[in-house]
Amino acid sequence: MKIKLIDSVVRSFKVAKIFRENTDKINAIDFAPNGEHLISCSEDDQIVIYDCEKGTQSRTVNSKKYGVDLIHFTHANNTAIHSSTKVDDTIRYLSLHDNKYLRYFPGHTKKVISLCISPVEDTFLSGSLDKTLRLWDLRSPNCQGLMHLSGRPIAAYDPEGLIFAAGVNSESIKLYDLRSFDKGPFVTFKLNQEKECDWTGLKFSRDGKTILISTNGSVIRLVDAFHGTPLQTFTGYPNNKGIAIEASFSPDSQFIFSGSTDGRVHIWNADTGNKVSVLNGDHPGPVQCVQFNPKYMMLASACTNMAFWLPTSEEGI
């Protein structure tokens, strides 16, 4: 049964399940591409894997030695990559079923603030406070490409995995062709530099037409992916702690979801910029992570707790 996302369905989302396994805030979440599993990592050094169809927690893996942030499933369901919060700034490739590291990716000399995996192959990008962007292949510990930038970089692949975007210094977006990234960006979009906050995340919409910029302030920006034109600015949600709050698209690119420090999920229409709804899921702390399942009509939000949301309206059927 296929439900279409329309305003009334979005407003009808209610928390169906809450998980209280973590003792500290959840700092990153990622759905598997097939939508069947969700992985999370927390400042308590735990990696938790959830079964989205059953609505259950399927297992927990600890990363006490290196800490864990920016976790992502790779294309195999039982492996993940993540950045480190202790010891050094190496990126680690983890086998989840036996909790063994398959490979380390050393190179960054400061904290890694951006990590994204190619949608089509086993390559990934990392951006660090050392002002470099690195391109990696899961099969090799050696960096495949290195870009020195003028400020803190965040990165994202486009849905086809042919180009990637680098957000630099909270003021410009540079687009690179993966086949010739060493020649530099093929286009640079200059935006007004953020005065109040830093850019903390970039995401392409699934149709590849727009780029969503999340921040550690109370503003989210949507720009045209082809011309860099500012399309929308989403505000009106609190972030009084300066934390990197995740913003995400719905799979149809029509809605924008964001967490907030008031423990609620804020939703806007991407085309009009209007706020559609504010969902209250009884999160006791700031909601730092929000993502929509790529295949199922389900939303996940996380503070210290993880909440799974389902629609209660039948209207869009």
C-alpha cells in the first residue's frame, strides 16, 4: 500500500516506538538504502542497529576505544564507516556482525566533520577541520584524492554519484566531477556568508535539483543545485545550544524535516517555504538527528532516545 506524502499525512505522523537504550545523546543516524535497517551512534560510544520493519532494536556494538560519530552504512548491510572521537581522527570501517575493524583510513589531522558514502560505488568523502576534503575507496587504506580548501569543508554526493558538492567556509558551494576532481571545481556558487552560525551539513535532494544546507544555528537553506540560486530559507525553530542540527528531505523532495533544541520536529514545504507542522514526540532533549526512511513511510528522530514515527492519516492512499 503506497501512501502519498501530502500536508495532512505529514501532520498526522505520531511516535509509534521509542527506544531508550542510550545514556548520552545520539549524534548521527543513517538508514540502509533498502530502508530495512537504521544505524545510530551516540556519545556513549554505542552503535545501535534497528530493524525498521519489525520496529525493534536488533543489536548493539560498542566503540569504547575510539568513540564514534558520523556513522554510515556501506553498500553491504553488515558493514559501516564512522569517524573517531578519541585517540585520533582516523576513519574506521567496521564489520557489524563480529565487531571487527576491516580497515583504517588515516590522514586527517583534525576532527572529521563530514562523511558521506557514494550512492553507486564503494567510495566515500570526508571533510575535516584541517581544511581538507579526502576521497577514499573502501578497498584501500590510501587516500585516493586530496583537496586543500580555504575553510571548514562539508561534502555530499549527488544522487547519481557522478559529482560531489563541497560547502566551504559557510559561504560557497563548489561542485566537482568525480572523474576529474583533481582539476578543481567545475563551478562555484558564492552565497552570503553566514554571520550567526556555521554550515554543518549538505544534502542533495533525491531528484538532484536542490541542495539543503543545515547549520549549527536556527537557519536552514535550500539552493538550486544547477545555478546556486537561493530558493528558500527555513527558520522558526529553536537552536539555542549551537549544535549541528540535522535537516533532511522527504524521499519525494517535497518536505524538509529538522530537529530543534525544543525536542520537536519541524517540517516545511520545500516549494513554498511554509511551515507545515511541528511534531511533538516527547523528546526530553534537543533533537539533533532527523531522517526519513528512503523506502518506507517512516520517520526517525533522535535525542538521547530514538523515536520511530508513522502516519496515522489514510488520506494520501
